[in-house]
Amino acid sequence: MKKEQKIQLSFLKERLQSRLHYDDPEYAFGVLLYGWCKHRKHRTNWLSDVKRRGWISLTMARDFATYCGYMFI
């Protein structure tokens, strides 16, 4: 996949934190990511793979932003 089509999870977490100001951004991001994973009907091993590689596609990042209720990408 082209680098332009990859969105780093750290970028998503920073942008989400800048909008919502969580007390514990690591925990909040993990909960949102897990909820989105279940909402999309992915299995937890898919989520583990995403966390291991540290990025998701641009399309998935937009879907995650919509799930979170904000368009922060």
C-alpha cells in the first residue's frame, strides 16, 4: 500500500485527543478502537494486527473518524 494511503494510529490518537481532551488518551483511544472494531464486525485478532503494524488505510481512518463522531482527518 502506498504511504499516502496509510494513516498512523499515533496521528489518529493525537488528533482525537486535540478535539476531545481525554484524561487518559491511551485508554480512551483503545476503547474507541475496540468499539469500532466490533462495530465493523472485525475480530480481535484483526485489531491486534492493526496495533502491531501501527497504521490503517485512509478509508478505514475516515470510517473510524465518523464512528467517533468527529471528522478529524
